[in-house]
Amino acid sequence: MAPIDPHSFTDSTHPLTSHISLHLYFDFSTSTIASSALITLCKPHSGDLILDTRSLTITSVIDPTTNTQLQFHLSSDVDPIKGQPLTVSLTNCSKILITFVTSPSSSALQWLTPPQTFNKKYPFVYTQCQAIHARSIFPCQDTPTSRVRYNAKLNVPHQLSGVMSARHVERRAPVMGGDSGFTCDESLWCAEGRVVEEFVMEQPIPPYLFAFAVGEIGSREVGPRTKVFAEAVGSVLDAAAKEFAGTEDMIRVGERLFGEYDWERFDLLVLPPSFPYGGMENPRMVFLTPTVIKGDASGAQVVAHELAHSWTGNLITNKTNDHFWLNEGFTTYAERRIVEAVQGEDIAALNIGIGWKGLVDEMERFKDNMEFTKLVTSQEGVDPDDIYSQVPYEKGFQFLWRIERQIGRAAFDEFLKKYIAAFKFQSIDTHMFLEFLKANVPGIENDIDLKTWTEGTGIPPDAMEPISNIYTKIVSLAHEFKQGRMPSEEEVVGWHGQEWELYLENLPKSVEASQVTALDRRYRLSESKDYEVKVAFLQLAIGSRCSEYYNVVEKTLKEVGRMKYLRPLYTALVQGNTKKEEEKIFAQRVFAEARETYHPIAQGVVESILSKHL
Ligand code: BES
Ligand code: ZN
């Protein structure tokens, strides 16, 4: 008996799940889903089998081949990170049918009431399963070591439609005689005004890539294998279709660099503003924050990132979150190669530079806990949402870029293709990557200190900043700000969001309040439509205790739920010296008022920031 993942109760001696068949009956009046999951194990098992759950009510567990009840026990101890293990006793059994109901507080789900949507007419619900939230939707071995195929039937009100990170089979009327999969009474399942949306995922995926959304959803075609979906609002769909028009070009670049695109479709779903991430790489249908639609096609960077996961992350998956850099570091590298190919070297260099500053700042954040400055981490007893950082992204990127410099781009490109082909549809750890690297690049361990890179803390000495004129110019302008010099109009000609972002990120954390207002009077950064710019500016304003911007801070914290913006703003308000009483009270009030509009994951993260400092 040994766990195989610090974030799962899955036991090393138990067979893994190979297939799940889900029936989901959506009840918007109670914000719950009455469900059943038919789990197929890769081989028959006798004895206990442990599944992960969080806030689920289990109604029955049966062996569907004999139609007999199976003994089960849902632990009454709730692990604050892992949830509640569900133990089922099996005798030579490979199929288990579990019926259960989700809770309104399911950590993966955000239920939006009609007033919280754009059209204000119908409710909306969507998932975010990474890192360990799939278990709050259905019992499963919620570890990326496991890879499952699945099918799903979503029973929803007929005014709504369902989308999934899976192939859509059909939208049809519910039928009597077994269609309901024991989720609820057949009279409910087949009631007037209900429809069934059927999906199938034929490729094995880790549970964190399970995803759906249900609401009044429309779509526009943007390419031969891409549609953009969003709440059915003409203006939103049009803006999204325009922003993402270049998607097919990026898929082609990805195929040239990393091998064939294996997922058939690459659709995009633009979520409501409360979506807690910039993007989530759900297979066949990436989930995106609406804040990436800026009207200047700059959202392409986030799409490039989520697209890159189609190879690094979704084809090759980290075995556990301790090896998360294998997902995000490779993807950040792949994203920048795609960006370089479609937008040019200067933009790619700016992104590397913004990332570099992010990495340097994380060293400060983790100075009392250097464990999380390592690429390979030990996350036993740690909630992955609490330690989410730029380290796996940017130190991982730096490591791969270092290898590229050592062996040359052509050889590294060949290596990457080979790596992806060798491990696709597998879950791997850092050791497996390093063995493959050493076998395919003989002698690499003599040139690069692989141990320091993967196991050491901090930034290795052979990491580096990008070499680019525009990057160097912007960073030196930022340093001059300390001496009181603001960039002139001529100097900022042609600056877009990323140039300003890099500039602002490189300013000192706190300056004279008068300097902040002067900068804003000249360049109107607090009014920027680009949240990256606006939030970077507001951080500076808070750090400089420029309270005239606190109303903009409040408005921002109430209109978006993307954690990339919530984290730094709430942190800037509450961290540091004791004199910030006013800011702390302000942060608490705004959170109390905004809380209900945030996704449960964001609620938890903000709570943990506030509790650390108050
Ligand atoms: N997979 C991540 C998002 C994620 C990570 C969700 C960990 C839950 C736990 C996604 O691919 C990502 O990295 N998104 C970034 C995009 C950016 C790097 C372009 C984001 O949301 O900011
Ligand atoms: Zn990512």
C-alpha cells in the first residue's frame, strides 16, 4: 500500500481506470448535478479500491455485471487538500457503477445565475478541473498518472446547450428505458423541456483535462478545424472570431515544429469574466478568459500557449504535480517558438523578458520556502493552487532554452519531435525525461549541470535574459524612472500592451505617489483596456500608496476573476508593513462583496492570501 501521487488517495497496488461512462443531470435550481459514473478498471480487482472525491454525496455503488450492491465507505475525515477517499470492496470485479450528487460548493464548478451572465436570461455552469478538482464532479483516481477514455451524456434544459472537451456526438431528446443511467427518476430525465447532449473522448486523458460548460452558447467558424464558442452574444462572438482569426496558422506552425496535431479539432470557448485562468488547455476545446480579447490580436499568445499544450501536457503529461514543469516549462518553450514564427523575434524576446522578471520576482516570494523554486518539487501536504507560480513555467523554459543553446536549434528541434513521438499518450516524470535526454544527446550531462537545474533552488547561473534591443531599451528606461525620468512620447511610439507590461514590471515596487500620478496623467495606464497593463499599473499605485486609484482597484477586482490579476492586487493591498491597516480593511470589504462572483478556486486562493496577512 503506497500512494502514487501526493494529491491523490490512489494506491500503487490498485488497477487504474481505463474508461468512464458518465450521465449528468443538471439541476440549475439547486446548483447540483445528479450523476452516475460507470468505471471500468484496466483489470479485475479483488479487495478495496480507493477513489478520490470531494463534496460528493454517494447514493449507491453496484457491480453492474451482477447487479448487486457493493460495500462502500466514504471517509468522514475530510483532508483539506485531497478531500474524502471513497473505498469500495470488490471481488474479482472490473466494473463499478456509482450514483451520486454533486454539491453546490463543488470546487471545480462555477454556477452563474442569469443576472451574472451577459444576456441575463439563462444560467451558466462551467468546470475547471486542474489541478485536483475533477474529484468534486465525479469519483475518480484523480491523478495525472491515470489516463482514461470516456463518454458523457449531459441532460440539460432545452434552451441551453452543452459543450465539452470531447467529440460532440449528438443533441437529441431523452429516451425512456435506461438512457438516464440511474442518475435520477426517468420521469425527470425525460421531462418536457430537457435535451441530452452526447459526447465521447476516444483518446486517453488525465482527469484534470475533463471539462464542460452549459449555457446559452453560440459559435462562429474561424478556421478549418476551429470554431470559437461563447455566450450567444453577437458582439462577443464577432470580437472573438476576429481576435482568433490567426489560429489555423499557429496550428500549422505547431505541426511543423512538434509533429501532427492529434486531437482533430481545436475549438475555443470564451468564458465569462470570472474564469480563474487566462486559458486552460482542455483537449479539443481550450477554455479562455474574455480578457484576452483586446481587439488587437494580442490574445494570440494565450492561444499559442494552450495550443502548445496539445503536444506538451496533453500528449505527454506530468505524472504528478511534483513534475508540473514538464507540462508548463515545455509548453512555455513551445508557445514562444510558435509566437516567434507568427509574430517575430522581437515579440518573442519581450515575452521571454516579461517571463524573466516574473521568475526573479518569484525568488523573492519564496525566499523563506525555497522548495518551490525547484523544478522538481515535493508537494506532500501542499495545495497546488496555493503554490501556483511562474517557476515551473519560466525556470522550465530557461532549462530547455539552455539545452537549445548547447546543442543548437536544429538538433534541439529534432530532439523535441523525437521526445513527443516517444512518450505520447503517456504520463512521465523528470527522471524519464532526463534519461531520454542523456540517451539522445550523449554527453549533455558534462556540459549542463542537469541536477542543479532540476533539483536545485533558485536561478542557475547559466540562465539568461533575452538579447534584444527593444528589451534592453525598455528595461533601462524603467531603471531611469527611479531617477525621476519618464519615457517621452517618441520613446513609447509603437509600444503595445507587452512593451508597457515589461516597462511597468521593471519599475521599483514603490515610488513617490506624485510620480505615479504623473505617469498616469501622461499615458492613461489606469484606463488601459489591456488588463495586463492596467493591473501592473495598479500594483505600482498600491505599492506607492496612491489611494486615488483604489476605486479603479475595486472596480477591477469586481469585474474579473482571473487569478493572475486577483493575486497581485490583493497581495499588494495586504502584504508588508503594519501601517497598511486601511488597505487591509479595504481588501477585506472588496473581497466580501466580490466573493460570490469568483470561481470557488479563486475564492480559496484569495482567502489564503488574506489569511496569511491579516
Ligand atoms: N494549465 C494552465 C492553467 C492551470 C495551471 C490551471 C495549474 C490550473 C492549475 C494553463 O495552460 C496556463 O498556463 N494558463 C496561463 C496562460 C499563460 C501562460 C499564457 C494563464 O492562465 O495565465
Ligand atoms: Zn499552461
